[in-house]
Amino acid sequence: MTDRDVRQCSLCGADVVWAITAAGKRQPLNATPDPAGNVAAHRDGTGTRRARAVVPDRPLMGFERLYMPHAATCAGGLPNTPRTPTPPRALPIGVADMNAYRARKARAR
């Protein structure tokens, strides 16, 4: 692994490397191999890092290294996790709150 392979996670700033899964999707992995991980990664003939899940039917091979998926350890949370809603901002003068209007109208029925 060279320094050019290591990137920073945009959510937590940790070092990650990217691999391509068997399905052709990109997967971030923690930059250093981890014996507690469950993803086997290796470089193919073109230099592309390939990743796959380690399962009992397909254990770790000698040319692969074990990595932890970065999503399992990211301190910044996943991009698709629900966030706490932010309180609504005050509307500018002269702008009507249509949600409040619709709620009042629905209660009047």
C-alpha cells in the first residue's frame, strides 16, 4: 500500500482505502489490515484492489489481507443514517406558512 492509495473519510477524517466488490461496487476499508475484520482484499493483475466477504465456504487465501469495512468503525456515521431534525427557521416577513395553514384546514373538516 502506498500513500497515494490512502484517502481520508469525508465524515470522520480516518484513513481509508477503496476496493471494488464482486458486484462492482466501491467499498471503503480501514487503511490498515485488521485481524478482526471480515473483508478479504487483494490487488488483481491491473493493480485494482478487490474485496470480498470472508465466509466459511471461502476462507482467507494466502495472497489476501483481512480488512475491517470502514462503515463498521466510522465515527462520523453513515451518510444514510437518519439525523435529528433541525428546528424550523423563522419565516421571513410576508411569507405564509403553508404547512400550518393546511393543518388548520384539515382540523376544521
